[in-house]
Amino acid sequence: MANYRGTVTLFKRETKRFLKVYTQTIFSPVISNLLYLAIFGLSMKRAIPMEGDVTYLQFLVPGLIMMGIINNAFQNPSSSIVIMRYQGLLESLMTIPLKRIEILIAFMGSAVLRGLIVGTATLITGLFFVSFTTISIPIILFASITVALFFGFAGLVAGIWATEFDKIAFLTNFVLMPLIFLGGVFYPISSLPPLFANVSSFNPIVYMIDLLRYGFTGVNDFSLIFSMGIISTATIAMGIIAYTLLARGYKLQN
Amino acid sequence: MSAIKIENLHKTYASGVHALKGLSFEIKKGEFFALLGPNGSGKTTMINILAGPTIKTSGTVKIGGTDIEKDREKTKMILGVVPQEISFDSFFSVNEVLILQSGYYGIKNNQKYIDEILEKLNLQDKKHANTRALSGGMKRRLLVAKALVHKPKVLVLDEPTAGVDVELRHNLWHYMRKLNKEGLTILLTTHYLEEAESLCTRTAIIDKGELVALQKTKDLIQSMGNAKKLTLTFGKKVSKIPEALLPFDPKKQNDHEIILHFETQDINKILKALESIKYPIVDLDLQGKKLEDVFIELTYNRNGKL
């Protein structure tokens, strides 16, 4: 029998946890994005050629929103699980009467919520610098939620795998951040030389940012269906990995 | 009906350590049951298999008649577990932790019962304190509170009184006795053997993953024989052991004390002998076998460690 209240309680626990430290989890990424807007937006707007009527700041804001979603959806479950491991709470998590799928749903609900809160806050901050209309709200919602889910799953996998904070820092600094920065947050992939553009096409974040950017500006480097297909497939695959690790109790049970 | 039934339970860790070697026993509903064993004997492994953090290698475990493999969540609902390791959720206050814990078990609006538990465990004035701010003993009592919020049918206490002072330990046992009388089944592991002796009706002793004894606690102590030790303290210096005491293996402790050894059935002979001696007796101290003696005999002595 499903334990709805238990699942909602774990979701609340995960959510209250990041809301209690909102300066780190909400304010800090928004301030970072504000700095990116100020520094990159104002200094690079002449250096990067734009297509049509879209200004560089209008181009940049969706990239920053996606960066906020990715980082925060990833960090929520990863840091929560690593902290739980340090505080001896993983045993409690394995003791409460929740199915593994319920644990997964609770963690993902909170990860997506945190990603969307930071994404929305970044959007609101961006509106102080630049005005823009939206081309497709369904595409914006699809891109935001699916990407938050993908990185929520990835964060959970990372949290389970990383037995120490160092390993999470390694993943964040040496894998996630390069992929985000090379994923087209600050420049259009089409502006790269062909070799680098080809290499970039193996980075899934490129399609995520491109899709969200289309939703806001109507500008995209890749076909919408292709991007949606890549993102959906990657999210389902990462979800299966996350569930399998949880269900097998990998590094959670002995 | 049994509250917990374990049959031929084996656990081999990835490291190759064979922690449980075919453990089998049953705890009946309403029992206050002691599980004793030296460090590394497999007690915590067994408890973690019951609770969830450890996966058994083979064997059967039933909680409240349900196999843990068939319906894990149902068996978890029946159990309340106080783990040996102190853990605390530093993001939340004591009250928040207990509200969350109630929610995991599907319970809403549990504040009244939470307040009652906090009072019984002397934590009411820490209700809104962050768990980080609690002392070691308080953290341990919070773990007891967490294990009780969903009114479990079976409570597993893995060394719950380590680091808890005498008065609070007393309160805790008073509360546990009350809950046991109300029908709660309790499985206790402890290193304070006098606690097990005074609280538990039956005792199991495990060593190196094997069951070495399982009996009523009183019978277990009696199985060591009815030997008694009587210390006599005299009001004046005793230069020579009185002749009447010689049949009772007397040992002169000092000028004023003599220790006698005898079996329970010889108690009348001892009393007569005491009447006949001329030295004034000012104090008597009678000691029987303790659970600790049984424990040492069945574990350390068995392994030739003492």
C-alpha cells in the first residue's frame, strides 16, 4: 500500500532543509547570476554576434536560468544525501516505511522545486536588466521541469556514489561546471568553429539551454523535436539509474 | 504469537566477515527480551537486518508474522528502532524531528503524543531546541522518542542507555516497564547487565554470530548453580576463623571480615553456625550469581579470553 503521507513528509523534509538555509540555496545562486548578467551581459554584448532582433542580454538570461535550475536541482539531493551520510541519518532513511520509489519521488519533488525557485528568481532578476516576451510557455515549462528532473536524478546518483564531500566537489567543479559553461550559456553554439560545434553537440546541456532559449526568444540552434527527444531520453535513462541504485541499496545498505 | 521470529539467519558482509551464523530464536508478543553479547558478536547486525539498513544473506525473519521479504514496509510500521549510533538532523528542532518522524509513518496531528513522550523522557524543555544543541544523553533520548512516535508494537533498543545518567536511566526504564505492561514487546541489547537482569523475562546470549544461550533470565542465572557468597563483618578483631565456619570454605578477607561460600540448600546450617560463634557480627552481605557471571562464562571464558 502506498504511503502518501510518508512520501509528502519526506518531500517536506527535503524542502524545509533547503529553505532553512535560503541564503546559501536561493540567494547565493541568484546573486551569482546577477554578477554574470552584469559582467558578461554588459562586457560581452558587443563581442558576440546575435541573430535578428534578439539582444545579447535577452539571449543570456535563459542560459542563466537553465544554469540555476541545473546547479540547484543537482545539489539538492546530492548534498542532502552526503550530509545524511555524515550525520548517520542514512540508516534512519533505510528504516522508515517508505518504498524506494516513494523516496525517489520525494527527493525529486524537492529537487525540481528548488531548481524552479532559483530559475524563477533568476528570471525576475533578469527582468530588471532586460525586457522580453515569451514565445512558448509549454516549451519553457517542459524544458525547465524535465531538466530539473534529469539533474535531480543525477544529484541523487552522485550523492549515493560520493561517500565524501570531496567527491561531490569533484563532480561539480570538474564535470558539471565545464559542461554548463561549454553548453552555450554565454554564446550561441552556431557561432563556434565547426570542430568545437561538433564536440559541443555531445554535451546534453547544449540542447537543454537551446530549448529553453527558444521558449523565451524563438532563437534555437537545434530542432525542437530533436532537443526534446534527447532531453526526455536522458531523463528517463538517469531516472532508471537512480531508481536502480536506490532499490538495490547501493552504498546505502550493507 | 511471535513478535519476532528469526530462523537460520546468516549474514556475510562484502568484506567476507561472517557476522551471523545460522541464528534462530523467537520473541513472543509482550515480552521484555534481552539480547546480550560482547562487542562484535552480531547483535547490531541482527538489529539492522530487522530494521532495514542491513540486508540478510540468507534465512527468514518475520516481524508480527510478516516476512520482511514479502512486505518490508508493513514490518517497518510494526517496529520502532533506537539505533546504537547517535544520529541527529541538524536542520531541525526536537519537535520538528518528531513531527517529521510521525509523518513518515502516516500520522498527522501527533503533537499531543509527542508532548507526552517528551515529558516522559525529560526532553520537554528542549522541545524547540535545535538537535545540534543537545548533549549526548539528550540525543540518545531523542532517538528513543523518535522510535516511539508511531506507537510501534515492537521496540528494539540497541544500547539505549550508553551515556545517559543514572536518574534519567531510571526514568527511562520506568517508562519502558510501563509501555511493556501496556503490551509493547521490547528487545533490548545493553552492556549494563544488571539492566537486563532486572527488566527482561528472557535472555539470549550470542557470541561470534551464534546463539550460546536462550532461557528465562532467572533460569539462566540459576543454571550457573546456586552458589552464594556471604561476607561477615565482625565488631572486633578475629584472630582465627571460628571452627563452626570451617565447612563453608571460609576466606579471611582482613582482621574483621570473613567470606563464606555455600549452596542455597545449606542456608539453615549457615544460620546455626552463625548463632554458635562468639564474635559479634555487625554486618552481613549475601551475594548470589549474577547475569554478569553467566555472560562471562558463556562468552569470554568459552573463548579462553579470561
